[in-house]
Amino acid sequence: MPREKNPGTTAEKKRAPRRRAASPVAAVDPPNFVDPQQRAALIARAAYFRALNRGFAPGHEVTDWLAAEAEVDAELLRGTAGS
């Protein structure tokens, strides 16, 4: 015979603290020691060369830009970006 629950008591479940989502590398703030216009120009140049290497096939513009952005930011953080 199944047990009947006691309606006067409720079982409270304890919740574990929520884990923070791992932040991707692209979410890191861009370096603030370079002019934003210069940074954008470096990213545009890198994205152009990425598109050139794949023959300017359409549909990859955002991917090129995001990859170029990550590349330029990494170079800026290392201090190896050219002017």
C-alpha cells in the first residue's frame, strides 16, 4: 500500500549556488590603451585579409570580423600589433 504524504509538512529542496557561465575569450574587454578608431582599422584590415585568403566567398563576413577582432585584441595585449 503506498504511503500517504503528510499535507502538513513540505519538503524544501536546498539549491546549490548557480555556476557562472564560462566567459569566452571574445567577451574580454578590448584593450583600452589604443585609440578605438585605430583598433577598428586594424580589425578591418585583418578581416579583409581573411576574406582575401578564402576568395571573398559571401556569407562569412561576421565570422571574419569576429576572428580578426580576437586576433587583433590578442596582438594588442601582447604588444606586437603594427601601426
